[in-house]
Amino acid sequence: MTEELSTDVRIWNISPVRSKSAPFQLRWKVAGRVKTASFATHALADSRRSQLRQAMSRGESFGVDSGLPVSELRDQTPKETNKDDPNWWTFSREYLAARWRTAAAKTREGLADSLATVAIAMGGEGNRAPNPEEIRLAVRWAVVPSHANEDPPEELRAAARWLAEKSLPLSALRESQVARDVHYQLAFKLDGTPAAAETYKRRRRGFNTAMDYAVQEGYLDRNPLVGLKRPGTGGITGIVDPRVLVNELQGRQLLTAVSYVGSVHRNRGRRLVGFFGCMLYAATRPAEAVGLTLDQCHLPDTGWGTLTLKETRPVAGKKWTDSGERHDRRGLKSREPDKDRPVPIPPVLVALLREHLTEFGTAPDGRLFGNERGGLLGSSSYWRVWKEARALALPPDKVASPLARRPYDLRATCITNWLRAGLPVAKVARRAGNSPEVIHRDYAGCLDDSEEDNNRKIEEAMGWGSGGV
């Protein structure tokens, strides 16, 4: 049925509304019928208002029911039936179902987040359109393959129904304005503030792989975001801030403070001293330390030992893992599943791990570190301990600073120490499980404060001595 059209259109200014996720509302009237659309930011609302005004200036008629200019009107048949040009809702479910079997749990979750973020820009418009947060939650639920034949939870039902029928088709991505809206959503949070650089990178990567699939299946002929650069919203992803690094004394004080956390409650901190020590002295990632088992440890009575890292146990959530457990079981990052990574460890870490084994032993499966009940160590558990330890070990001005704010900063400290000790970048990269390019890029700024040492080495090499020429 053809929708009734009218040129009797009036567009109002953008108004604030009481909504955390979509606080800006655009209202317009077509043939006496009021239409509304809510947006996460004023910029998005203003962009949409500009589109509608341009359509009016071109003399376009608007649909009385939909409120859309005639150039945007599409067949109202639910897009799920269109196999040649699926809408974003249908495509998202199809794509993640295709990737699910071979993707790690954290990858699945990351892809779901990318698809849900794009869905905010591809969700369609109308009086009853769900807000951005409802769209995000509905898509994250729907793309899990095990939910394919289930009804959505009651609180997501209306949003899911809307998205199944009103989401824009993939072909809409060929329109420059739609592509820009998608790119904006990837780069910004729902409140309009810039997303972290790493968040943008992960979302963009997820979208790019989805577009590779769309091209492979013949839905699109190219990735619509090719050539679009991230807005100027922050620094380069991954660069290590030198302010987070601890010196040798601070590192020891922090580990000591960890041992005092929860001393009257199942030794919450004492059982994690070696866990944090692995990051500080062996540059392990947290998920690698969670999965560390006794058979991966060579801990001699004296001298250096070795950790032969073989797997990671990242926290992903039950609905993303094949096992139904919160932790996934994966090979090492950026390596083939059966490849390990030997890391020489100094005597101080050997001693910490031997003390840990003497006091706490191992879990039934041989893991060194667990929670108070012996289960897999969750990120929330070790983060709580770390937060308390910082407050014990550091003076107030340092607690408020970026210094060792995250447990991961201990890994950055270890890598920086290896570089300052003169290890070749390739050796550091092998020990840390990174590429040499990443080490060069991310840690260059952490070596700037060693210029005096560099100058001294040059003077010695040139025979100038400490007094100059």
C-alpha cells in the first residue's frame, strides 16, 4: 500500500529530554501529525534536522505515517525476508552465526559490541523507535546463535520487533550520510564523549570483518568506511604513558601491600602476590597468569627460572563461551594454538612462586592462582585486591595519579625495564608476546627519560669523558 504524502511539514528545534541514553529529541510535524526521534548527542540530532530541512528545500513530500521524506521511503515489508539486501538486524545475526564456531569468546563479545554499536545508526526512525541503549542490548542478545529460536526477554521484545522490521538494509551503507553516522557511533560513546582509542580500534576492526563477509556474500561491493579516518578524539591506541610505570622500590612496596590485603579473610591478597609478580617480572598478561600451571614453571633452588606460557584464560561471560563458563580457554595471543612462549624469570620471581606453592599449593588442575574457593581467578577479584594495595603502598598524591593504576601497568613496567637494560627489541618482543613493531610504537615514549644514560654512553664511545670535549 502506498503511503499518503504531504508537503505540509514543520520542523522544530532540538529539545532536551529526560533520558540518559538519548537526551536530545527532534520533533517535526507532517500534515498535522507529530513525529519524534531521539539521539544520543546534540550533533546527531542536528545532523538529522539538517537532512529533513534539505529535503523540504528540495520540495520533497513527506510520508504522513512514517514522517520520512519521499527520498527515504522504502517498502515497509520486514527486511528479514529480503535475502539479497538483508537489514542490519538480520545481517548481524547471520554474520555472527557464521563466525561463532571459529571465534574465541572474547572475539565473539567484541564482534557483538561492534554490531550493536552500528545498529544504533542503522536502527531506523519513527515515533516508537527504541533508544540507543535498548538497541544495543537487543542486538547483543539477538546475535548469540543459541537465541535464534527463542523469544527475546520481555524488556527487549519491543526493541527486537522494531529492529527486525525497521532496521536499514545493508545497501543504505552506500549512502555517505549513513556511513558517516555509522563511523560516528564507532568513535563515540552514547553520551557523546569520545570512546577510548582501543575501543574505537576494536569496534572498527569488528565492523571491517563484518563488511568482508558482506562483500564475500555479495551484499555489498566494498567496505563503506574505507577512507574514513577516526575523528580527532585522542591519541594513538596502545601508546604507554610513562607515568604508569613503577620503579624498583615502588614495585616491591606494591607487592608487599598486596600481601596485607584481606589478611583476615582467606588471605585474599597473599595468594595473589605471585600473580602480580608474574606481570612485574615476567610481563605476563593477566589472562596468561590466570592460566599458569605448575608444569609450565621451572623454578630452580637458585638462579633464573623459566615460565613456558601455553594458554590464556580470559573472562568473556557464560553466553560467549562454548563451555558455558565465564572464562574461555585459548592459545596465546597472536600465536598458533599449539605454540608456547618461554620467558626467563629472575630469582626474585622464582622465590615468590616457590613461596606461593609452599603456602597455597595448586588447584586440582594444576593452576597456581585461584580465587578464595580455588576456582578460576576473575578480573573483578584481582582488581579489588589491587585497588586496596595501591591505597596501602602509595602516598595520597600517587594514589590519585596514573601510577600503576591498572594491574596491566606492571607488564608495561617489565617490558620497559627490559628495553632499558639493553635487550634487543626483537628479544623483548619475543618474551612479551608482541611484534617488534608494537614494541617500537608503544614504548618509545617510556625511554625518553633515559637520555642522560644515552648521552653518557655516547661520551664514553667518543672518548669525551664526563667533562665534554
